[in-house]
Amino acid sequence: MCTVVISIDPSAEIPLIVVGVRDEFTGRPWVPPAEHWRKDRPGLIGGRDLQGGGTWLAVDPRGRRVGALLNGHGVLASEGTRRSRGDLPLLAAAGGRPVEGDLDRYDPFHLLHADPTGACLWHWDGIALKRDVLPPGTHMIVNSGWERGVENERVAFFRPLFAKAGRPAELDGPWEEWRELATGAGIPPEDPRAMIIHHELPDGRIFGSLSVTLLALAPDGVRYDFTAAPSDPGAFREVLTE
């Protein structure tokens, strides 16, 4: 993914809300969220990347946990030993954590682990592993990491809007405002503030936003909405509400 929004309010009925926008080359095959890893990771739900076999975001409904991955910047892994980063969200959703001795096989990443009690973010730059605990509030993670200033135009524009968005008191409550923001709030893809992007490259390939996830975690339930039409707030479907 290229953008993750995390809203943490420990006093709310729904303490954790996560928005994830996945950006990728449009020719890379994938399938929508389901329980794709029943043999190795039973109970986990997420979209599956058919090239690497993993995912960009995984949810454990019973454990009320989410793991989400963003590509980072730094030293790349060796071609001969490189491993797909798509297994990392599955690890995080299952309650695990990255182990420093195994990380040399991975390209740089940012890995979110979150549940209704809070969230933390692991950063691997190819050299060192670091961990941040996210405080209550609204945060945005992009490929450069946890952006807390206004240098990133996307973050500077969208973070205040997400922070002001009304927080539903129930999982089946009104999510229209969140859906509107999660699908880019009508900002055109060529705008530097855009959260939903579309870039046509000189070699003919297209890199753009392929899907959006809207996730709400409460102590007694999970709501998981998904759309493969990233610019359409009316196209979300409920993967899970329980």
C-alpha cells in the first residue's frame, strides 16, 4: 500500500479505524479479500497478491487485529535471497512481530500492527529495525514513513479531514463520510494532494490505486469494507461485520 490512515480513540465505542489505499502496477494479478490462507494462517482475511502469495493488509476477526504493509525506502535485499514482503501483514495480524535476524531477506518496509487497544509501527530500512507506538489521534503512514509534519502534501491535506470526520458509535453505523475521504474526496489523480492515483509510465505500464479498505475494530467486533473501484465511495462492499 501507499497510504494508511489510523484513527485511535481509546474512549470511543470503536477505538480503532484504519483506511488503506493499495497502489500497485495494474498488471500485477490479485484477488479480493477472503480467507485465502486456511492451511498456514487459518482465520485471517485479506486480499491476495497472486504473484507473491501474500497480502498488503490482513485481518484476524477473532483476535481483533490488523496487519498492514507499506513499501519503504533504504537498502534493498539481495536478489538471491529476497523474499516477498506480503507475508508480513499475515504475521502481524496473527499477533507476531518481525524478527531482526530474518529481515535481511526483505526490502525496506513499514509494518502496522493494530487492535482496539492501540497500534505500533515497525520500520525496516535494510539496516536497522525500529518501532514506534502510535499515540491517540489521527495518523497517516506513506512510503516515507509516519508523516507528522506538513511537508507531504497528501498528508497535509487529508489528515485534518480524517481527524474531523464523525466517528460512528456502532459498527453498522453511518460510514459515508469516511467512505468519501477514503476514496479520495474527489481530488483528481494528477493533483499532488491526491490519495487515489493513476500514472501512465513511458513503457506503457500503469501504476495506480487498485483498491481501498475501510476497517473498524471494536472490543466486541470488526467491520471490514472493501472496494476495487478506488474513486467511488458508493462501491464499497462489506467483507465482514461481526
